[in-house]
Amino acid sequence: MIEAILIGLAAGVVAGLLGVGGGALFVPALTIGLGLSQLEAEATSLLAIIPVALVGAWRQRAHGNVDLRTGALLGFVAVGGAAGGVVLANAVPQRALEVGFAIFILFVAFQLVRRELWSVPPAPEAGAQA
């Protein structure tokens, strides 16, 4: 249990620093660190998203950054997508899940590198000295 808590904490901090979804770090940590199967790790990661999303939405709503109508629509549609994903994840072989997740992680890494390499640096403020 302590290992799971430490994995969740570390994955959350790193994901927050890098701007990626925690599952991109959480799932590999659960498979490698706790020996869960790919399916168990993905399901555990999805369950962990619920309280994080609720707290994040609550805090962002206090700042006026939440569109409740769009959020409700996305949440409603996501339930159907999640149900379909569960059916698919249970139907495909374990190895296919592992390879699919590896491809996803490579895509996330590519996006992080691309975003950093091709980002436009902020313009210096007027009157700032170099």
C-alpha cells in the first residue's frame, strides 16, 4: 500500500511538472513497481482520475475556468467511451494492450519534445534590461 501511495504521489508531481496526464507515468509505474498486469494498471489509473478530476474541476471553477455545460456533455460522452474501452480492453490480448500503450507513450513523448523545440519564446518585456 505504501508503494502505491508513493507511486501515485511521484507520478502526480512529475505529470504536473511536465504537463502530461498522470496515467502516462502511473500505468508503467504500476506494472513495473507493483507487478500489476497492463489491464489492472490501466483500470487502476482510470479509477484514480475520478477524485483528481473532481478536485481539479472544483478548484478551477472557483477561478471561473470551468464551462459546466461543456464539462457535463464531455462527462456524459466519456462514460460511453469508457464503457466501450473496457469492452475492448477485455477483448484484446494482454500483449496488444502493452504495445498499444507503448505507442501511446511514444506519442506523448514526441508531443512534449515537439512542443518544447517548436515553441515560440516569450517576447522580452518593454524596458527590461538584458
